[in-house]
Amino acid sequence: MEQNEVTVQVPMNIALVKYWGKRDEQLILPLNDSISLTVDKLTAETTVRMIEGVGKNTVEINGKNVELSSNKRYQTVFDEALRLQRKRKELSDSNGNSTSISHYFQVISTTNFPVAAGLASSAAGFAAIALGIQRLLNLDDSQANRLARIGSGSACRSMFGGLVHWKKGEKEDGSDCVAVKTCDSNWPDLYCIILVFNDGRKKVGSSEGMRRTRETSTLLQHRIESIVPQRIDEIKKAYSSRNFENLAKVIMADSNQFHAVCLDTSPPIRYLNDASWHLIELVEKFNEEQGIRAAYTFDAGPNACVIVQKKDAKQFIDAVLKTIDIPEDDLKLAGEELSETFR
Ligand code: 2P0
């Protein structure tokens, strides 16, 4: 009898070199490689049940039912899981006969950070579903990676700790499009400070934004061909040699270029707000004083993720509280005060 329920806890990740644009929308194959840091304190705790019989798939996130008819990705993931299960059953059935039994899924997920506010919540959510299904069906890592990816591209980067490189691959079937952990030893002193300026839903969803950029931006191709490959190498080098200054420079440059590409889209997409810009200016000023000790990065929303080394974290938070015109209570520092990178 197969185990039919599993609970997993999966962290979110923050891209240091951003993924933006797909070469295949169905399989979610990206136009460029990306690289991310896994943030272990921001998690989606998820229970996945696979139930025998005929029934309706359900997904509940933070106590609310997700309308699956308008969120087709869940159905895609469940269909793919059942296809993999059938394949496995056929292989293990020596007669080659497979009796087809219906199944459906129930998913209950709780995140400890805002959903869809540009904080890669879908990454942790779909990675958790993929990991849960992997455990239930004994899938191999590449199957689980693909399941996560077809749920949400960036989710395949949340299946590992530390620094993770998602390779775009070349093949049409996506078989060489995988995320891999890229540095053996992690950098435990790297901290990620999350500043939530707005936890509402983003105005232009990532999928729509990427499509629009791919169709209209003239900068995107230049970024993909001439900028990203070099930046991926620079991040790996800086991370493995613990060179914070070089790491920070690339992180900030890539965040800025990602938002520049969004502005180079028609109609233009603006994810940053005034608070985001205040934070950018604050980090620049902080870095002018004693060398580069903080790096900001923003995803598809106004909330900031600032990467610092542990030794500088307190001073940076003090600088934020002194300078930014928001009450301390509104500045929600995720997890405990700080969020340590994963493993
Ligand atoms: C990233 N983002 O690399 C980039 C940076 C947002 C900005 O991946 O359509 O939710 O599900 O593949 O993964 C957000 O996009 O998009 C994202 P889909 P996803 O983290």
C-alpha cells in the first residue's frame, strides 16, 4: 500500500541573476540561466495527500481555497504526477497490463511570508508539492525537478540548499533544463533581510510580464546573450571565494538590469515603488561609508531582499530604521530578525 500523505517544508529562494522570459511556455523552459540563494527561514509547509478514487483536486494556501480553474498550473502538475505514476506501474507490472485506478490530490500549504508579493512564494509552494509527490511516488530527482518547474519556473531552484544554478538547457523536451546545487560548501554567514513594503498582489503577474517583455523588449536579447552567462560565472566565483564585494556588485547590477528590462517592455512594467527606491539609495549610501557591505535585490514586486554578512546585519538594520520613514512595527523582518541562508 502506497503512503498517501506526506508533509514537507520547503524554503523559498531569491534569484541573484534573474530568470525573465520563457522559450517554451508549456514546459516552462527559460530563455536564460539563473542563479539563486536558498532562504531557509521563509518556507512553505505543505501536506500532500494522494487519494484513491474519483474526486476533485483541492489546494488550500494559508487557509484559503485556490480556484483551480483559474490556476491551471496545479492541474498540470497533478496530471504529470499521475502520468509518472502510471508509467512506473506499467514498468513494474511484469505482464505489461496496468489496471488504471483513479487518484486525486489534496494540498494544504502554509507559508510564513506574503503570497504573490514578488517574494517567490510560488517557488516554495510548487517545490513543496513536487517534493511531496516525489516522496509519495518515489520519483527520482530529475522528475521532481521537472514537476516543480512546470508548476512555476523558479520552483525548481527551491529543491536544494545554498547556491543553485538553473540551466536553461537547449533541448526542446526540456530534459537538459535542470536546477543543480552549485557550490559544495555553503556560506553560512550570508544573511537575507527581507523588507516588506507592500504585501498585496503584484499588478502584472510574472508569466504575463515575461511574455510581454519577450515580445517587445529590445534589451532582453542583449541581456540573455551577452550579460547573463558572465554574471552566472561571476556569482559562482565570488561565492566560492567568499568575496562579498564582488558578489554584491553582481547582485545589484542584475536586479537593476532586470527592472530596466521590465521598463523596456511595452506597455512598461514598473515593479518598484518609492519605498523600494529609498531602500536602494540607503544601500548605496551605506556602501559608500565603509565599502560594499550590503546588496539589494528586487523580484517582480516592490519588496526588497538585502543580502549582508552576519557581521554587518545589525548595523544595516539600524541604518534602515533610522533612515526609512516607516514605523518600526511596519518593517516586518521575516522569520526571526534575520533570515539565514539555507544549510
Ligand atoms: C526569478 N522571478 O528568477 C525571477 C526574477 C521574478 C523576477 O522567477 O511563470 O513565478 O511560474 O515560471 O517563477 C518569478 O516567476 O514564473 C520569477 P513562472 P515565476 O526568481
